[in-house]
Amino acid sequence: QVQLVELGGGLVQAGGSLKLSCAAAGDIRTINVLGWYRQSPGKERELVADVTSGGSTKYADSVKGRFTISRDNVKPTVDLQMNSLKPEDTAVYYCKAINWAMRNYWGQGTQVTVSS
């Protein structure tokens, strides 16, 4: 079992920045991928960015150049630095872990609201 605890989020004006952090606990040696997803009302949950244990990253096209994902394999934690935020980035952001058996674990979610 893996437990994920998210920190960060909140309200920010368009053009501003926020940083989300997620700390993993439990069977951390089994974790392969750590990432962030988001879901806004009426929409499906979508990938924002993820990073493998080897350091390979993947970003949604909508956040490329604005968001940066980083990972500390020792703790382990995964951070999402969000710059140049837009109102359309408003959503509940979820931390996700995938273990080597391809099992998914989710955090409780944290609200990010970007005002115009």
C-alpha cells in the first residue's frame, strides 16, 4: 500500500505561481511513476505531468513551458511548480503513484483556483 499526502494549492491570480507537493509513504520502494492529474467540473480527470523513477517526464501540451515536475526518490516526494497560471488551470489536482505491478494510488486532491 502507498499513501499520498498533498500540500499546496489555493487561490491565485492569473499569471501567478503555485507549487504543489506530494509526499508518499508506505511501500515506497514499489513506486515507479509519480505524477499529477487534475479534474475540473464536468470534465474527465486528465494527466498534467508525471515522472518515472528513472527521471523521464511527460507533460500535457496545455502546461508545457509553464509547469515543471520534480521528484525526490529518497523521501520520496513529487512537486509541481506551476507558473503563468491561467483561469483554465482551475481544477482539483490529484497526486498519483503507480507501482511496478501497475497499481494506481491517489491522493485526496487539492483545489487550485486561478482568478482572471
